[in-house]
Amino acid sequence: MLPVTFQFIIAMVAYAINEQLARRIEYLLEEVRVLREVYTESTGRKRIPFTDEQRRRLALKGKALTPEEREACCQIVRPSTILLWFRQFAAQRYDSSTQRRKSGRPRKATDIRELVIRLASENIGWGFTKIHDALRGLKIKIGRTTVASMLAEAGIEPAPERNRKRTWKQFLKSHWETLYACDFFSVEVLGLFGTVRYLVYFVIEVKTRAVHVAGIRIAPDGAWMQQIARNLLDPVDGFIRNASYLIHDRDPLYTEAWTALLKSSGINCVPIYAHNFNCNPTRSAS
């Protein structure tokens, strides 16, 4: 047995070492708490998205601790989560599901599924048959029911429901190439007997934001608007000769005769709701 003096010295050294380790551990725990607070404040999320490798490392280190040590040291995740991760990674060693041959027909390639979803998203009015025919034109053999299943799995509704729920943004994107808008803005000019207010009628191509001044008049009327429409529809240099849709407000100058004239040239008029500026593409140009 060691002398009392040596026992006392060993006890003092052990105590000093324990105190030093305790101070280091307390600092590291407090540092983890601070880092977690900073992460929550900067990202707004309380949970940290760990990778599988990071979970495995925490699970191995946490499993080696005693329950009391886990309760004291686990600051980022709960001790029960550490044990759950350890059981999951341990079970993967005996998991042979990836080696088993799956029953049924093989799933379609990911690129085909993405193409089907893209066609349905960008073409609101396309149903299962239309998408099936488009894929067949691309030399992709796929059944109509398979298209329906892919869209159902992606949470995309059939064409009739999608048409009824189509947003204004989807409408603009679908007809981006042939979409135009028109409106008026006023200009005051100093005349002989005071200021004169002129109304300037302009048309804008939504895709390129190109603006065309179609006419200027003090008091435009229906007959003047029809003549302006004929100029815009000129088959050689008409600004809207390639248009399919023309967006405008509900000004009385857009008469039924004016609408019918555009309709005869294959242009559908889309009147926007009153005071709904978000639907009027000309607001940023006027």
C-alpha cells in the first residue's frame, strides 16, 4: 500500500485533471448552445438538417455514452433520437431489400416522368390523351393510363380541373408568344386657348415589352377605334397581326364592333377586371 503522502498527491492530481476536463466540457457544451441559438436566429429553423454520414457519426459516439452522459451532453438532438439513429444504421447491415427483385412492371425512367409533368404544367389544357400523343411524336412509348398515374403521383389534376383553376400568371405564360395589351394615357399640350388634353392609344407586346403608339386623338370614338384596329391588323406591317390575345380594360371605347373586328382576324379580347392593376401589363409601360 502506498504511503499516505503519495495517496494525497495522486488524489490532488486526479482532482485537478477532473476539474480541467469539467471546465473544458462545460465550455464546449455552452459553445454548442450558442451555435444552436445563432443557427435558429439566422435561419428561423430549430432543427438542423443532418446528412446520413453525420447521423451515423453522432449515433456511434452517442451510443458509447451512458444514459446519464447522454442526458448531460446531447445538446443538438435528443438522446432518444441518438439511439433511434443507432438502431436504424445497425439494421441497415441486415437489410437486403435493395437486392431483392421487385414484382410488377418496372417504373418509367425519371426523365420521362419529368417530361410528362412538364408537359402537363406548361400546357394547362392538355389531357392524358394529348400528352400521350405528344410523347408518341417524340418516339416515347408510354400508355395513357401510365400518364394518368404519373400526374396523380405528382399531385397534378386532370385537364378540366386545371383549366378551371388556372391563374392569371399561368395564362400569361401559356400565351407568352402571341400576347398583347393595349391602353390609353393622356398628354396635356399648350394650345392657343389654353391646355388641350390628348389621349394616346398604344399597344404593347408582353414578351418583348415593345410599345407601339397606334393613334393620338382629343376625343376618340368607336369609328376611330375601328380604323386604328384595321391599321394594327394590317397583314404586312400591322403591329398585332401575329397576336392571339389582346388584353384591355373595360373602357366603353372597346365596343362590340371593335371586338368583332379583332375576332374576325383570330384575336381574342381579354377584358380585365376593374381596378385590378396586377392583371394589366400596360401599367409598367404607361
